[in-house]
Amino acid sequence: MATTKILTLPGAVATKADLGVRVEAGTVLLPEDLSRAMERLALRNVEELMAAVVSFPSALARELGWDAGEVRGAAAGLSDRLQGVVDPGLLRADWAEAPPTGARNPWSVAEPDRRRDR
């Protein structure tokens, strides 16, 4: 997809429904506080904003004074707003909580016939 033009709406404030993002005539309009947050996080375009909302919601939440759950809640609305503007691969409908990562006990995830606790 081509580079999307972005404009800041002075005085506009991000909303918890869709971050207050609007699309008009192919131009993405961002609320002023969201635009400043993107600048502080070095997010250069709406694709990077979408990736941050999905992958690092706590970083954006900190900048907006929200909690990560509120940013995740705005993800679906933002995704709807950016249909046709952002690569569809970035616009997922399944905003499920990511499973925890890290070391796991291999016996707790082994196939039942291979477990030691039989």
C-alpha cells in the first residue's frame, strides 16, 4: 500500500473507542495528544501505530495516561477506522490476550502418554 498522509487535529483528544482516529479522503487525522504520543514513541506512520497498539499497548497507554486494557479496547475500533488504509495483515479481528511467555515446565505441556505423572 502507498504511504498514507497523516494530519494532526489541534485540540482533539484520543478516545477509548478508536483512539479518536478519523480517515477522510485517504488522509488519516490524528488527535493532537495521540500525535504527540506517537512522536515520543518514535512511531512514524499508522502502520507503526497499529503495531504498537497490538504489541506494546502499555507503552502507548503510558503516553496517553491510560491503562493497557483501555488501549487494547480501542484496537478494534482503530482497526475498523483503518480498513482500506493499512495493510489488512495488520488489522486483525482477534485481539485476544497473548499467552504468557517464558520458561515452562516441559512435563506440564508434554503429550499425555509421555508425562511422568501417569
